[in-house]
Amino acid sequence: MAVEADQDRPLRVGLLTYKGNPFCGGQGVYVRHLSRELARLGHHVEVIGAQPYPVLDDGVPLTELPSLDLYREPDPFRTPGRGEYRDWIDVLEVATMWTGGFPEPLTFSLRARRELAARRGEFDVIHDNQTLGYGLLGLHRLGLPLVTTIHHPITVDRRLELAAARDRKRRWSVRRWYGFTRMQKRVARLLPTVLTVSGAARREIIDDFAVRPERVHVVPIGADARVFHPDPAVPRVPGRIVTTSSADVPLKGLVHLVEALAKVRTEHPAAHLVVVGHRPGDGPVADALDRFGLRHCVEFVKGISDAELAGLVRGAQVACVPSLYEGFCLPAAEAMAAGTPLVATTGGAIPEVAGPDGETCLAVPPGDAGALAAALGRLLADEDLRARIATAGRARVLGRFTWEQAARGTAEHYRAALAAGPGQRRS
């Protein structure tokens, strides 16, 4: 496919996402905001996605590429009826699930390649959002330059879950579930252009996936400052701490925040926690809530809009990120943009977003409930400190981490991929 040399012309972008839920995890958030801002810059963006389908803004079309949706609520790990099978990819998807694996990255990549082959010539560049499936290899034969975003290697999640596994059976289950990371490692090594969201994630990609350093480029993402901004009309709820935790997994560190809350309440009885995410029915967090008798002062909310989330964050006295690791940390950026002072760990890329301890946040070591409790208590007790941290935090986000800046940086890499051509060597 001939590519015009004009560096100002709008690009036709196919943005792939095998999982697009904007209310659970960061991939759906990334696709929604990046596609909107690319469209505002004048590019023609079409999102191609599977269930749960992304929620997109006006002007961004969605092409649905349905899977069998094996993990949907209220019937996760379901067995499809005979009439639901359409082809061999569906059979592969079910067989992988039945044997304890996670099939979606591979099966979506196969369906996406078939879709793109049938629509040859409709896109200038394909942007894959962390699928890293075998089906993406060979897109250059279709004349399609490929840019891939890896938010962070899922091998990090695998390591943390293995470390937290309680017995041999659980360790086997974790290894089998994360079997797709072997494919992602192989595919990542062959990709010409990898984007990631932080320096910490870049180092993990180079170390875990053995991707050559010159192929991995940092394009930070950020907060939507038009939604996440201070509003003096919204009253702060005394003692309220807010956090985002989309899943009860060790990576998110929620169990340490629950323990910290128990300590904080000995000096600040009004302290309570609002968690944006699902209430776990069992597991470490549920056990901690019962152990410390905190079910009455920990509320879980889910499925809220960006505007509702922004209002919730504005109404808190403190926002907290207790994660053991983050490849970027959108909740930190959004809280800072909203003018809510932040307590955050130093796990992964969080310091790159949250900034220096004592200036734009209060920083604590990951996994340290005592340090979390001390920092939370310090902010709850000091109104002047809260105001100073909040003001400096918002200024940091506005200067470094917005979606418009992310879209401009991403588009530069699209043009570089076009200039290199689809036949560039991927050794």
C-alpha cells in the first residue's frame, strides 16, 4: 500500500481491543479516551473489539468482533450451546477454557486478522491494545503497519499471584491460566513498534519479554481534566478515603489498605473507605473485612460513569493507591486532577505519576499497611497539608498527563511506523 509522505494528513486507524469494559481495568479506559482524542485531532479511528464491548464517545465507530463471551456475568466459565459454534476458532476458545487456560488474546487476534484481511486497504495503521496474539503476526503481508501498546507485561501479575498462592493446586491453576503469556512473549519480540505508558513498564517489557530497547517507546497516558477537576461546590465527606480496585488480586494491594483502615480508625473513628470495584464474596479482602470487623465502613461501588467517579473522588478527603505494582496508574492521575490529595505506594510506575513524596503526594512502600495507615492519618489530620498536596498534584497532572498529549504522542509513532513501511524487519 502506498503511503503519502504528507505528515499532516489524517490517518485511518484501526484500534484493536480484545477486552473493552470501561468500568473494569484500564484497557477499556485507554481505548475510549485515546480514540476520542485521536478523532479530535482529525484522525479517522475505528475501534474493533470483543466483549465486553468498549463504550466510545460520539464520532468513534465500533466494529463488534464477537467472541463466545465465556466469562460474562452472571454465568462465567459457561459452556456454549451447540448452535453457538461458528467455526474452528470458537472450538479453540472453548477447549482452552475447559483446560484451565485464558483463550481471549489468541482467539481475538485470529478473528481480527481475518477481519483485516477482508478489509484490506481501509486502514493506514493498526494499533493493537495489548492483545499480543499470534494472529497479529503477518499483518505486514496485508500492507498494514502495526503499533502495539503494552500497558505492562502480564508476567508481573503472574509472579504476584504465584507468590500469593496458598497451595500446589492453586499454583498449578495460576500457571495454566497465565499460559497465554508465553505467546505474548514470543509475539512481543517480533513487533516493530511497542508503546508503553511509563518508564517502569518499559523496563519490565525489556526484561520480561526480551524486546529490544530501541523498539519500546514511552507515551504516558493521563486524566481527562475536563471531567476530573476541582469543584468547590462539592462538599468533602469527613473521613472519606476513596480507592479504585477492579479485582481482588494481589497486584492491587487492597487487602493492605483494609488493614491500614483498621489502624487509622483507632485515631480517626470517622474514617471509612469507598472502593470503586466489585465487592469480593471471598478471598483475602473479604477475609480481612471480617477479621477487622470493617464491613460496615467499607462501601463498594461499580458501573459508575466518569462524571460520577469524578464526583465521588472530589467528595473524598483522601484518595489512595495501595497497589503493589502499576504500569501507569490512572486512578492516581484522576484523583490528582480532581484536586484530591493522594496517598500512593511506590510500586512500579506510580512514582512517575504521583511525583515526589511530600510535594504532590504522600508516598509509602508497597505492601506496608503500617506506612499506609500513618500517611492516611497524617492527611486526615492536617487540612493545610491536604490543600497543599492537592494543588501541587493537580498542577503536575495538567503539565504532564492528559489524553490530548497522549494522542499527539501516539500519532507521532503511527507516522513513524508508516514511514518505516509494513515490510520492516522484525528479527
